[in-house]
Amino acid sequence: MTRSASVSADISTADAFRTIAELGGDLAFILDCTTGVPAYVSPGVDDMLGYSIADIRAQMDKGGDGPLAALCAGLPERLRRFAAGDGSRLRVMREFDLRRPDGSEVAVEVISTLALDDAGQPRALLGLVRDVSARRERERERKRFASMLNHEFRTPLSTIDGAIQRLEALGTKADEATRERYRKIATATDRLIAMLDDYLSPERMAALGSQRRENKVGPKLLLEELVAQARAAGRPVTLQASDLPAALRGEPSGLRLALKVLLDNALRYTPAGTALHVAGRRVDGGVELALRDEGHGVPADDVARIFDKGYRGANVEGVAGSGLGLYMARSVVEVHGGSLTYACPPEGGAEFRLWLPAQASGAKSLASGMTSSDNRHGDRG
């Protein structure tokens, strides 16, 4: 009897367990550690992975090649490390995308363990393959839902936060009772924003401090951070910024959020690999931060409504989104006494311009900034 046949006979009592595993739609496989030849493969492999059992045997054979080889990738090194005393190699769980014959991909989780003989030596690799595509999609949906809620709640909170900071700064002649109310509103707003980050964006908790956030931000730093994010997304970026003030009055996380919305839109609605252009300049007694892309721009019929709450233009078919991003970004900018506008530059593409007053004395009045954030006009007058 050959080694492979011996392994098959010895583990035949596991048939019932394989059947139980396969009842849930998972695939089971057994690989002879010595020969690398599969001793067993679940019949449902074609339905999940698109390959026949013959394909599985050919690709998982020692020295085999092809996408299915990933199911047992690294087995020789795993055996070597186990023999050297690395007990963590006994059971391994991996998750990756596996390419089907038609070019599509399926997300799989592979859990495998080494079956040992009486002497404690690996004889077979027992594996379970699970399709986790649905789980990944649920996770993506949860993230999209959390992002949507984050937008919806952060918009009014950022508006209140920016407004109360301006009231505190400009209300120097207010009586103590009024100033105390300002402080209570600011404290409550900070607490709500912290709760929002805690429940909808846990990974950002490490960046939160117990002290009140700074109310100044460097415009050049904002642009450099925007450039870094664009490059991390794989886009070439140009940056032109000179004669910018060292700092502007404003809530840093709110302004970063507004710029992030502009960047996300540029990445979403322009061809991959096309360049982005970031600029900072002094304009009309303030500072203008601009982001221009090389896409097709906003359709003329949509320009007047792109900042409306929930509005999605004619060019968004097949592109995920809630229609809240630009609305939220403009709301945040307006409460800082600034404006967010769209322009069709001569070079083509779309350009969004975020303008902020350079000094408090040059800012728009708070009443102007706190009018309806559904405000559709684009001038800074």
C-alpha cells in the first residue's frame, strides 16, 4: 500500500466529520504531508471555487502551480518550523482572495491543522475552506452605514462647536452667566463628538485627548496632509502654496473633514491614476485652499445643486455615496466664516475652493455663517 493510500485508509473514520463540515457549505480537504497529494477534496469545490476536483489535485500537488496552490501555500516552511518546535504552526487560519477560472474572485477563509501520527510527526494537513464573501459585504455595509451616520451627526455638532468657539472668542463683553452657558454648550458638544467617535469610529479614539481641541490650524499643514492622503491613494499630486499665514482660526478636525470630503469625491469620480492639483493662496482678505482634478467635471445641470443635502448628480450612476458629503463640508466651512465653492477651471476638470478669513476681524458675521447650511449661493460676498 502506498503512503497516500495509507493516509486515506487511516483517516476514513473522519468521513462523518467531513460531512458535518460540508453541511454548512464549507469545503474540506486532506493533503498527504509527505507526497503533497490531496487524499480528499469536497465534491462541492466546483460550486464555490469554480474548479473541478481534478484541478484541485493538479494544483495542490507538491510543486503544483495556479491560484489553488494558495490553499496550502507555505506548507514546506510550516512543516520545517513545526519540526523545529514552533507549536503555532499546528493550526493556522488565513483569509485571502482566490481567483476563479472566469477571472472573478472569491474571498475565502482557510483553517488548517496538521494531523500527527503516534510519534508526533505530521502525516496529513486537514483543511476547511469557507466562502466569506457575504461576511465581507456585511462588514462593508456596516462601515458604510457607520460612515453615513457619522456624517449626519457630525454636521450639526461641528456647526454648534464652531459657532460656540466664535461666540466665546467674540463675546468678550458678555456677562459671566452668558459666558458660563457658552462653556457648558462647548463641554456638552465635546462630549457628544467624543461619543460619536467612540461608537462609530473606534480607531480614532487614540487621537482624542482629554483637553479641548486647538482652535487654530496651519493652512499649509492642511494642504500637506491632503497631498499625503492623495498619494497614499495612488494619485500623482502637485502642490503650490506660498505666502500663507502660519495659522488660521478654526477647528482642525472639522476643516480636515471638509477637505477629506473633497478628496474622496475627486478619487471617486475621476479615472484612476489621473493627477490631482492642490493649491493655497491669499484671496480677498483670506486664504483659499483649492483641489482640482483632471476628470470630466460636474455636469452643468448639477452645478447649482451639488451642495444640497442628499443631492446626487447625473454622473453618479454605479458610484456609492449618500449625497451628504459636500453638504456637510460646506456646513462646516460656513460656520468658520468661510465658503466652499465649485469652479470650472480653464484646464478642465473640477475645482473646489475652500475660502477662510485670515483674521477674525475679516471674517463674515456669525449670523451669515449660521444661516441655513442648505445655502446654495457660491459667492463670498
